[in-house]
Amino acid sequence: MFFKKIVMNIRDLTIEEIKTELNAMSEQSYRAVQLFDWLHSKMILSLDETTNIGNSLKKKLVEKFDISFPSIYKEYISNIDETRKYLILLNDGNIIESVLMKYKYGYSLCISSQVGCNMGCSFCASTIGGLKRNLEIYELLSQVYLVSRHNNIRISHIVIMGSGEPFNNFDNLVKFLDIINDEKGQNISLRNVTISTCGIVDKIFKLADLEKPLTLALSLHAPNDVIRKELMPIANKYSIAEVLDAMAHYFEKTNRRITFEYSLIKDVNDGVSNANDLVNLFKESFKNRHIDFNVNLIPVNVVKENDFERPDMSSVNLFKDILENNHISVTVRRELGKDISGSCGQLRASVK
């Protein structure tokens, strides 16, 4: 039986790593900057697009690295707003989803971090098929590059809120951030990047220690451990107290405002008592700690595999008012791409 040798995709390398590889090939180091520019600034899909990389070097690169790249399999355009959802076909045949949203400040792209998800949150479509694998660095980058090229736009903001738990792909995530932020590449400010996590406590502390100016969002969705365990299996490993302490540490380490995502589900976590419990939770958890945070309320989106219902807007507004009256910053998530299943909690691997 023969096994195909797994080789690294060339886009997984930083400039310094490319320099090391070129030196080993007896090539000049300055070629690394040229190559990085083609791969990450100009976002080429093939080395054939380069004009200042010689054929001999191209041949060496093709022999040493995987040069292939994912492709856009299908595009969905919302009839409600300008949101676009993309199915990205990976080299192994798997498909992931990315969502492009237009705002006054520019374009924001929601990207996936894994093929599928194993977190098991009961209200989310992404986890229904389970986890297939982590995305490689170049596959994370490909979502940004393909959508940018396809629409001839510059993406200024990235939200890592698509399929998957980003912290379960931590090392690839961090290197993706380094490459996407590189001034010789896309140069996307890390202040414009938001990472959403179900609450992997040790990874929250690990990210805080890197002191990157990212926005960290926690999928909270409940005011106590009892309800959270019903909605999110991760709550059986980490208590709310542990997760909120980690989030507070992240703010204290980075001075970056943190966000708590709260999906409102009718007759589950959307009542007046739930809102008051949430207020008390924050007061108790953050007493004597000056933590800057925002609560993002998300009326749950319909997923056919469960029977969760959206609360009416009067309930949403009442919940919001209770938080605001207790001096808690709160917003209601702007719903985009609902008609193309591009909204929060709707992304899934539905195409085989």
C-alpha cells in the first residue's frame, strides 16, 4: 500500500520561514519578500501569475511544496441585504462556508476555523454533522483571498465565527493571524479581528499571554450553569465562573473590550428572570474588577433539526432594557443573510 506524502502548502510560511527555505535551495533571500508579496498581497492562485519569479525557482518550489489552493464552489446572494455566502471547496473535497457582510466602514468576512464542529451546541447548525478536521493555515487564508479576489474588494474586518471552535485549532489560528496581519501581505489590523469561542478556558489564558489586540467574544447564552449545560456541552467542563474569570483576565491583559454573545431562545433563556440573573451574574463575577464589556443579544435563528423558537421583539427589547437599566452595554445583533442561511448559528456543511 502506498501513502501520499503530506507536504506543507507554501502559503503556510512566514517571510522568515520562506527565507530559510530559499537559503536551503541556494536562492537569494530577497526572493522571499517577492514571493510573499505575490502569495499574500496580490493573492495569486498559481505561481504562473508571477512575473519576477524565475522558472528554475518555480520548479524548486513546486517540487518542495504544495502550491494548490481551494476554490469557490458556489455563491449565494441575499435578496434581503448585500450579504453573500460562499461555499469554499477544499483540496480534499470538503466544503466550508464563509459569509461576506457589507457595513458602512467596509467589508467584514466571517470565516470558518474547522470543517464541521464537535462542540455540540444544541441551537447551532454547524455542529450537526460533527467535526471532520481542523483547517490548515492556507485554508484559513483562502477564505479571505478567494472572496476578496472574486469581488475585487479589500476586506478590512474578519470575524472567526463560522463553523468550528477556533481555540481547538489554536496553533494554526495564531499563525493565520500573524500572516494576515503582516504589512507585506493583507496588513489587516488585529484590532479589526474578532474571535468567538465557546469558552476553552486554558486557551483564553494562552491567547491573553500573547497580548494581541484582538476582540474576544464568548458564546455565553445562559445566565447560570444549569441552562448553559442544557445548551452547550462545554459547560460540563468549565463553569460560568471559570469562563468569566478567564474573560476578565483577557481584558486585564490586553485592555481590549470583551463581548458576550447571548442567543435568545423563546421560553428557554429569554425571560425577565433570566435577564435579572444575567445582571447579577456580571455584578458578582466582576465585582472589584473594572471590566469593559458588551452583551450582544442574538434572537436565535431557525435550524430545522431543533424546535427552538425566536422570541418576539417585545421580549428581546424588554431583555435589552433590563440590562441597560443596570448600566450594562448591550446591542442586538443585526441579522444579515437570513434568507441564504448565512446568519449566526446557521452555517453548516449541507453540500456533499
